[in-house]
Amino acid sequence: MLFHVVPLADWSADPGRPYAPASLDSEGFVHCSADEAAALAVADAHYRGTAGPLLVLCVDETRLGGVEVRWEGPYPHLYGPVDRAAVTEVREVRRDADGRATGLVPRA
């Protein structure tokens, strides 16, 4: 399982198409994390000031079709858009009053 942090607004922007964050165009890949703890660290470091709900997508790499997964250091990167069928669960990042990520909960 791979984990990807994304604001709800970005995940919801075009639900009829594979998910392709801005990093896919600018860097050539989708940033992921190897586990929940790493995803929370990413949320805390890079999304603390992001308004609105923040999500973590749980991505089953066996469902990505032809998208290449490369482990670069401790982080997996996806070299292509994420087929929404590969997302097996969506969790919401719980944040404290200062915006720090404190945990993940299932999103209905």
C-alpha cells in the first residue's frame, strides 16, 4: 500500500478522470509515502497551512496498471496518473488547532 497526501479540493476536482496532481506535470511523478507515519509527516511538513480537509489516499500499487512505481530513497514515486480504482481507501488527516497532523480517520 502506498499513501498520497492531497487536499480534498484537488482530489474532488475531476472525479471522472484519473487523478493527476500538479507535481505530475512539474516534476514528472506523483509523490507518495511508504506508510501512515510518513504520510502524516508529509502532511505536517508541507500542508500545515492548507485550508479545508486534507486527505490521504491509500493506493494499491497492484491496481495501477501500467504506471511505474519507483522507490527513490525512502519515498515511492508514481510515474503517471493514479487510476481512481487503485485507491482502496480515503482517510482524512486530523489536525490540531495549529494545523499539525495528529492522525488519520476513515472518510465516509
